[in-house]
Amino acid sequence: MWLSNWLTTIAMQLMLILMSLSGYNSHYVETDQGRLHYFETQGSGSLPPVVLLHGIGSQASDLYFIAQQLRPSVRKVIALDLPGHGLSEVPVSQLGIELFQNSIYQGLDQLLADEDPVVLMGNSLGGWQAMRYALHNPTELAGLILVSPAGAPLSDAEYLRLRQIFGVDSTAHPETLIPLLFNQPPPLPETFAQVLKGRFGSANVQALLGYLNRDQCLTAKEVAQLSPPVMLIWGEQDRIFPEELPFFKQNLPQGAEILTPSHFTHSPYLEAGMETELVEMMLNWTRSLVQDTQAH
């Protein structure tokens, strides 16, 4: 495990250097549960600010490549390290799921208080929390972009499968996650697998996995009550949540845009080239939101 932890630390330090050199500022916001870390950078465009939420076992710096491509078109980009991830200092292993979510609410409430309404994008666990935040404080959001979000009700078999992937395989056999996450393996796949092992093996992530159960799943009524405009992106090559799309198709509010790219994986921002297509989808939809708002 020492090798995984060492590689995880080195990878984090390299990304911090890269993001600092690229003009990103590293900040913390205080919550009752501890400090949440986020990266922030000014954009040079006129579209609304964008806030990015990653999935479980990921971190804000993983969103660097889509943040970079958003910058020329938007006014600001913020990428948040969820509690227990990246550089955030919320002791998830000492909390429950309610306090985990409350720390996100408090952090985003503070970050967005002085911003114009933002477009909030979340993938996987981040998509689930993006929907939770949209129900908590919708007035801060101009739009909601969900990329293969978690949170749909699960069957017994689906729940056990995800527990196996994230609770067991991620640390015992991390190499098995690579074909689930990528169409084409990343450079240095063995090293990437060790970084995954280090991230998922942390006490905070393991505790969060223990807290998550089907009782916290979103209900059809909650999804239907989402008031910001919604775009849902769900790749046909999603091998993490292959069965959950119909729940959202059936229950998202009328007018939600739903895209199902044939080659997109569960977290398309991780794969070279795919992140560019994701950004194009995000920007095209955001431009249409702005045009509709101006027309009214």
C-alpha cells in the first residue's frame, strides 16, 4: 500500500504545480465539518461561471483538462474537492452521510453567494450531489449538467456489483477498474491503477463507501422537482452504471436535454479527446440557455 500512497501523493503534487502554472488558485472554504478545498480560475468568456464536481475516488485536479477548455468561453471555473477527496480536510471517516452532504451545501453556499447563477456540472457521485444541491438551493444555479450521475434506485444485484467494484476491487484488484473506466487504456496503466488503489484505500473514501446505501437514493419525485434547466449526458459505453439511465429519462423534468454519445464512458473527462467533446456539449447547451434567457 505504501507504493500506492506514494504515487498518489506524487501525482497530486505534480497536478498542483501544473495548475498553479496554468493560473489556478488553490483555496479553502470553512464549513462546520472542516475545510473544503477548491481550485478557481478566471475565464475570458461571457458565459456563466461553471462549477465542477468529480466522482468518488476522483478529485478536482482530474477535471483540469475540461476546465482548461472551458476557460476561453466562461467567466470563471471552480473545481471542488468533495469531502474526503483531494485536499479537502473534512474528516468523512468521523461523520455520516448527512454531515457529508451538509459540508457540500455549506461550502457551495459560500462560494456561490457572490457569484451570478452558475452552471453546476457533476459526474457520478458529483452528479448525485449536484442534484442534491439543486434541491437545496436552486436560486444559485443557472443550469445543471449531469454526467452519468449516481443516485438512482438500485436493485440488489446492482448494489452488490457497485460494492464489489468500489469497496473491494478498487483496492484489491485496481487494474480491473481500468477497462470499466476507459475505452483505450491511459498511459502507464499500471501506475494509474496504483493511484486508484491509493485513493480508494484512504480511510475517508472507505468510510464514505460504508455510508452509502440505497436509502439515500433519489426518489422519482425529487428528480422531477429539479427546477434549474438540466442536461443529462450518459455514454453508451458507461460500464459503471449501465442500468440507471432509464430512471432519469423517466423522471427528469420536461424539457431536460438528454444526450447518449455512443462512445462516452462513465467519466469521459478522463480520456484524451473525449473531454473535448464533453466540453463542446456543455458549452453549446450553456449558450442555448443564455440565448433563451435573453429572449425572455
